[in-house]
Amino acid sequence: MVSQIFALLYSNHKSTFCKPYSLFHAVFMISITSPNDSRIELYRNLHGTPRTHSEAKIFIAEGTKTTRALLKSSIEIVSIFALTEFYNDYSELIKERKLIEQQLFTADKSIMNEIVGFRLHQGIMAIGIQPQPKPIEEITFPVVALCGIINSENVGVIIRNCAAFGIRSVIVDSSTSSPYLRRAVRVSMGAVFGVAIYIVKDLLKVLLRLKLEFNASIISAEISENSKYINEFTFPKNAIVIFGNEGNGIDMDILRASDAVVSIPIQPDIDSLNVAAASAIILYQLSRDIH
């Protein structure tokens, strides 16, 4: 996959690999001196997630902690674009990943800002290849399932909460924002790299299959007349906890198929909590119950 991306980007720049590289702390890098250099095309205009990224199944890791998490993961890395200080601090990790100089770019921060289209706080970015979705047969419990969550930052925070409370399996339905969008990856602080992601088209069908084959308990996080407060409920170890759309909640057919519906006790003058905030509270309770 990396070689194919290189071929796409550098098909008209084969000779540029012969130009001198900057040497810094025993790491060779390509120095980018013009914001129009096509070798860093994948880093251009990153206010949102470029369509080319989604089509190529690649993602952006932004910031020191997220890029370090990517380097420590087993995910395939396309390239790194960073200030020279980063290469000094993480030269050993870069060597361990066996990244070659054609994958390592550096530039002044002003040039980096112009390329990406906004002011970078830390001057560190990397591109990785999205892992292949895991087969549902390999799932481990407990599980979190995302049903129609649109905001990518909510997705990222929930995945970070999953990692914090020991949840290693996350099911994402087709109406949920990709956990590999730039903002999702950023707010997850790289936690998405250590969580198994299961992408499904028909969430209800998958839930019923897991209930049949693994004796899973379907538990929806939703405020309703029949919901139980989490402090009055004990989560089983084989739980699948579902979080729903920011505005409409969980699909009615999934609620009907649920073994339990749970909610957080809050003041009556507040309708609900943000789904990402609610996930932290619920997953904390889940963690306490199963451990």
C-alpha cells in the first residue's frame, strides 16, 4: 500500500530522491522548502478530511502524543511531516519502524502551516494506513457499539474513553463518522490505534448474531421510561453497550432488541448529557462492575 501511494505522489518526481537530504541526529529527512512541493500533497488543506484520504483508506495523526502513539503501534505508516526537533526526540522509534528517508519530511513551521491550511500547535503530523476491519468472529467482550454518531470529535472521545476503561472492541455502524477522520484521531490521542474497530452495515443484525453466538447482552444507553440508572444496574462481562446519535439517540429497533436500557441520574431540568461525556460515566461504571 505504501509503495502504491509513493508511486501516485512521486511519479513525476523520481529524480528528487537524489537531491541532498538534511541530516539530523542520524535521521535522514527530505527538506521541503516550497509549499507547492507535490511530494507533500497528502498534507495539503487539512481543515477537514480530504476525499483522497478516505478513498485511499489513509488517515492523519496530528500532534506529538498522537504521532508517538502511531509510531508505537503496528499500523503501517506512509510518511511523517515534522519539525526537526521531532526527529531528534523520536529517532529511535523511527529507526525501529524502519522508515526510510523518502517517508520523512521536514520544513519550517511557516511552510508547514501554509501547506496544511491552519496554524499547527506542535508542528508534527504523520499519515498512516487504516487497518483492515476486524472480522466480527474475533470480537472480545465487553464491547462498545456506536449507532449513528455524527460528530467525529465525539467518536474520538468515546474511543479514548473505551481505551481508558479497558474496552478493546468497538463496533461502528455505517451511519457513524469514521474513527479515522483527522479530528477523531486527534481527540482520541491515538487511542484508536490500540482498539479493534469492527465496521458493520447492519448493526441490529450483528447485535442479534452476537447475542445468539456469544450469549452477549445488548445494553442501550438511552433516557427512556424503562431505563435503569447505572448505579442500580450491574453490567455483565459479555455486555455490548450502545451509544446513539447526538440528536435522535439509538434506533428504535435496537432499543426493542435490547436486554436492558440504562441512563445516568441527572437533574430534571437538564435533558441529557453529551454522548461522549455520558460514555465516560457509563464505561467507568461498566469497568467497576466487570472487574
